[in-house]
Amino acid sequence: MLVNAGRKARFHINQPVKRRKKVNIRAIRRMFGEFGMVYNKAQSAMEFLLTYGWAVLTMLAIIAVLFMLGIFSPSGLAPNSCVMPSGFGCYGYRIADGGELWLDLAQSTGKGITITKMACTAKEPVESGDFVSIPDIYIKSGKHQSLSGYVHCTKEDGVSTPAEGEYYRGTIYIDYVDEDTQMSHRLKGEISYRVEGAAAATPTPAATPPACAPYWVVQSCPCTLDVSGSYTINTSGLSSPSGTCITITANGSNSTLNCRGKTITGGGSGYGIYLTSATGVTIKNCVVKNFGDDAIQLYNSSNNIITNNNVTLSGSGIRITHSSNNNTITGNNATNNTGYYGILIEYSSNNNVVTGNNASSNNWDGIRLWDSACNNSIANNIVVSNNHLGIFLFGGSSNNSITGNTASSNGWNGIDIAGSSNIIFDDNIICNNNQSGGKYYDIYCYSSTSSGDSVFNTNYGCNVTQTSTCP
């Protein structure tokens, strides 16, 4: 039905009425509030720039100038460093004006080394002409030594050197010889350093070997080693027509003499190698023969090592005498000595260890301890076919242990204890002695006390348990 039909209709009763969308007043306020915050921050930043912009621009300009001058640069910020390969280290280091290198090198390779040449350069590749020969400098394992003042570090051209204030990066090359093999090696380390103006410290003087042992190689007899170092002998060996060949004194303590299997031959008198008041010495890999006194003697010398030597055709092979204490005698062949004994310990020489040696076929005894040689260990030695006694302890040589030895086929008694107390036997094999056919035994004790057990057949006076008989 239409209303007011006489006029033009404007509305239909059933036409839906459109509603206005409700305005989110909170969202509008929040939007304008955030805009206001941004506006306020921008206004603050603008005010800061207008107020302090000149200072910021000045600081940027200064930094730019520092970069241009190379003062404020990545290298200027880099730390000093010195890096060596495993087993080596820079105990101390610096580079002075003109490239003078100060280096204190430490090493822990387990063996002594001798430094022979050095170079310091940024040049690649390094050439032989870049190296400087230096006096042979010996560094014991676990120690350090100054190598200062011998070389100057060079730049990439191999000629010019860095000046004070420059940041230098280069490589340190060091040639050395190890004492065991006498083979040459080259180590390579990296150094980075802001060059100092003052001259580097005066280098520690390197030890100079004796004149008879240039470059730490003994060239002739007689030769006295009175400087601590790592020695070897001439590749042709040594010959001593008369008297003693090599003497090592107290000043030569802490040295190593490695003969590398070469021979020291005597003329029928003197000593092959004679230590007097020396400590910390190692004698190894030497063949020593034909000396009228002893092939090797330690006189009042303690804490030494005598190992892997062949000593023969001499008065005695190895003699430890006159209060020589705490020495280790191991792995030696002391055989066919025409004077007296294979190994002798005497005159209040105590606390020595004699182990793993062959003391056989000597003119008198294989191993002898006498005149108050006490608290020594005689262990795991082969003592056979000696003309007189295998192992002999007498003259107040007490508190010694005799363990794991084979003392067989000797001319007289296998083990003979006289005038000594508290001797301990343990696990020895003492068989077939009395090869001379006299009245002798495998073990013999007179005016002595002993205990323990071993394998033997015949026993006179020893309180030792027989674990089994000899085959």
C-alpha cells in the first residue's frame, strides 16, 4: 500500500534503512598519538643536529684524517703476537727500529736442539740468502734461550726494514739440528709487531763450544768438555794414541754426548770417557775400546745416565767410583774387558741403578760392588761366562738388591756375598757356575746376611729360598 499516492513516492515501506558506520574514536586517537610521538622524536633529533651537528662533523673529520695518516687503521688496532709451531714458543719478543729482532725461544720437543741459522722476512718465498748464520746455540728441552740481535726483519722486497711506529707482519725461520739424529730441521713462526723506537735488548751471549769440539762435534783426543751442550763425535770416530780421550768436568754438567754408534779407540792407557764432578750428563750410543784404565769412568759424579754403549777390551768397562751417587747404568754391553770387570761400583757410591746390561766374558767379574757401595739396585742383567765371579758384593756393601739377573756359567761363584748385610735376592737364575772346577757354588755367602728367593742348584751360607733347581 502506498502512502500519499497523490505525490511522487519517495520511500517504500519495506525498503531497508542504511546505517552509518560507527567511527572508532580510540583508534583515531592512538594513530594521532603515535604520529605525535614520531613527530616529537624527529623534532628532538633535528634540534640535536642543529645544536651539536658541528661537533659531530668535527669528530668525523678527525677520524678521517687519522685513517689517512694510517694511525687509526685496522693494523693500528691489531695486537702484537708471535706464534710458533707445536713444541716451540716465543718466551719473549719484540722488533726495534730498523727491524732488529729480539727473540727468546723456548722449546719442549723432548730432545736438545742446536740453532744454526735464522731469518725474519715478509718476503715470499724465502731464499737461502735471507738467512744469517749464527753461533751454534744449544737449547735443552724444557728451557729457553735468547736468539736476539742476530737478524733484522725485512719487508716484502727482502731488503728494506720497518721503522719505528710501523706495524710489521712477517715470518721467522729457524734452522736447527736435533741431538738424537743430528738431522737438520726448519721451523716457521709468524710475528706481528708495532715497531718500537728504542734498540732491542742486548742478546744473551751464546755458549761457545770448546776448541776441540767446534759446532759441538768432538774432532780429536784429548778433548775436555767444559761447556754445557749437546755433543757428538767425528763421523770417522776418535783415536787416542795414549791417555784419556774425552773428559767432562763440572762446567760441562747437563751435557749430552751422543756418539751415534761411532767408536772411540784408545792406545792401551787412560780412560775413554772420564767424568769428574759432573752432574746431569748423558753418555749414549758410544763404542769405547782398548783403554788401559776404564772405557767409561764416573769420578765423584752423580745423577748421570750411561746408556746403550758398548765398552770392551779395556781395564774395566764402566766404573762408578768415589761417591758417585744416583746414576743410571742401563742397556750397555760391558763385555770382554781384559783387565778386570764389566761394571764396577766402589768407594761409597750409593743409590745407583744398574739394569738391563750385559756384563759377560770379562777377565775377572761381571759386576762388582765393594768398599761400602750401598743401596744400589742390580736388576735384569745378563752376567755369564766371566772368568771369576758373576756378581760380587763385599767390603760393607750393604742394603743392595739383586733382582731378576741371570748369573750363569761363570768360572767361580755365580753370586758371591762377603762382609755385607741385608742383601735381597729376588727371581734370579743362578745356574751352572763353577766352570773352573774348583770349590765354588751358584750362590755363596760369608759373614753376610741375605734373604729372598731364586733359581739355583748349589748354595753355601746364603739364607735364600730355592724356588726351583736349574735345568
